[in-house]
Amino acid sequence: MQSPSILLVYGTRYGHTQKIIERMAEVIRRHGGHATTVPGNEVPEGFDPTIYDGAIVAASVIGGRHQRYVQRFIAKQLRWLQSVPSAFFSICGSAASPRLEEREAAYRLADTFVTSLGWRPSVVETIGGEIAYTRYWWGLRFVMRNIAKRQGASTDTSRDIDLTNWADVDRMAAEFLKRVEEATGAAAATTNA
């Protein structure tokens, strides 16, 4: 059986979602799959994703919203996304909150996003992002510091705070590859029957 090929499309504002996607791609490759990463705002016109066996789409949450260009990619490729194993990962600080209601709100935001587009991915997950204090403009830094204080996170604005559970990222990527392998194996068995 040929190794599955997975497309990973992402939206990022401060670069952390790209780090997460690159890590997922690395895990997929290490486990024998093929992985291609593409920034959602750089998908070429006329791009044909049908050469891929599965898709991971990730977007960061800024001001309670995911990137519009990721939304456009999903809308444009919806038929294909529905035909292959697919996953949506929403990257936000609230996903790493010690408060259950914050984590639940982060998940609802992710689920509402995909549902509003008519997409039913195989996997919808939230991943803790980063508080990019050193890259925020002063007003956002102030707002994020107050949010972090309420959630018990670091308020040291002289450094960025990584909230990502990297072991979970590795696990999610490996599990998704297995899901794609199972789907492509089943498809190959049906074709060869």
C-alpha cells in the first residue's frame, strides 16, 4: 500500500499555528506518510487538492474569529474536504485554560466555525496557542495581559508564553495519519475486490 499523502492548510497571525502545523507534518512524515503544508493565504489559484488522501486545516483565533482566508479555502474545497478524512484544529489560548468553561467555549467556537460552513470534518479539536506578548501592539498586549491574569496565566509581557501541549499535537497528528491510512486501505481493498 502506498503511503498516504496529507495536505495541511493553516491560518496564522503571529506564527504559532504554523509551528503547530509544521510539527504535525514532521510527525506524519516520521510515521511514513507524506505531508504538504500550505499557508491558507498562499493557496495558488486553480489549486487541485484531489491528489491528497486527507486534509488538516488549522486556524488561529484572533478577536474571537478564525482567519477569513481559511474560511474561503474551506468553502472553495468543501466537496473535496467532505470526500476525504479531514480535521479542523482551532488554535487559541482559551483551549489551554485551567477553567473548563473557557475550554468549552473554545471548542464551541471551533465547532460553530465548521458547522457554519457546512463542513463535517472527521476531527474537530482545539489546541492551546501562544500569548505573543512581544509581538502584540501595546493595546492588545494590555488586553491579553488582563485575560491571562483572570485565567491564571503569566502576565510577564517581556516574553511570549507557549500554551501548546506538544505531546497532544504529536498524538493528534499520528492518530489522524492512522485514520487516513485506514480510509485509504479500505478504499484500496474495495477497488481491488
